[in-house]
Amino acid sequence: MRRLILLRHAKSDWSRPDLPDHDRPLNPRGREAARKVGAYMARHALRPDLILASTATRVRETLDLVLPALKGAPKVVYEDRLYDADPDTLLRVARETPPAVPSLLIVAHNPGLADFAALLIATGDTAPRQRLAEKFPTAALAVIDFPLSTWDKLHPKSGRLERFVVPRALKGEVD
């Protein structure tokens, strides 16, 4: 069994249009959402064995706020290919995960992350699947389980959506 957790970075700050996209930080709402998602992950034992993350500032800041909630934070690998990655790139990166890693968290960007989730999910409760198909908002978390022995066997429509969580639904709404 393999578990893939997909986390979209939290809401970024657009107050400085001169900043390159890669360098945009989080805004206050994004920082609060990232903390809430981290607390949710801890409460529900969603602790990955490895984290692969985009190199963008907003992704790094999101993880800086999520990781303190996870005891014994897992190894984080910042991967250039995850910045603005399309679903095929995300699939290639996930397939490279070592077999010894049963639970993987990928922190990246839309639209690639939402499209990647849609590519992988075949089953799961209808309502969360529909919500995910409609919108994968900032700081949203998708947990997808696969009946696979290794990551290199990951393929389209092989996963079951275990849950889809948006910060707004967590205690103390963010939006």
C-alpha cells in the first residue's frame, strides 16, 4: 500500500507585482491556513515518510508552518521540477520515490497539482471527488491511497481518494 498526500501551497502575497512568481511569499491568510493544515495533519496522523516540494518561496513558507505540527518532521527534498509542474512531470517525480517510502507528500502548484490528482483518482467517496474536480484551492490537502508495492508502478486511475480537505472547512475558518 502506498499513500500520496498532495498539498497545494498556501495563499501567496500579490502586493508586490514586481516580484518574480517564484519569489512570492505567503500572505497572512496563507500563513494561518498553513498552520491549520499542519495541525489537521498531526491530529489525523497524516505524517509522510518523505516530502518532495517545489523550490518556490510560497511552498517553502507553507512547509515552514506545516512541519512544526508533525513530530519528528520527515526529510524534505526541494525539487526544481515541481515548480509549475504539469501532471506528467509530477507522475515522473512520484515514480522515482524509493520503495522504502510508503507515504509521500508532494507540495506544489496548480493547475498541475489538481490535474495530477484527477489523473490518479479512480475511486473514493463521490462528494469529495466532485469538490476536488471543481476546485483545488490554496492549502488544500488530498490524500490518495494506492494498492501498489512500489512507486514505480504508479499509473493513471490507480488511486482511491481517501480524503480532500480545504482550510475553510477546518475549525476557525480561514476564508
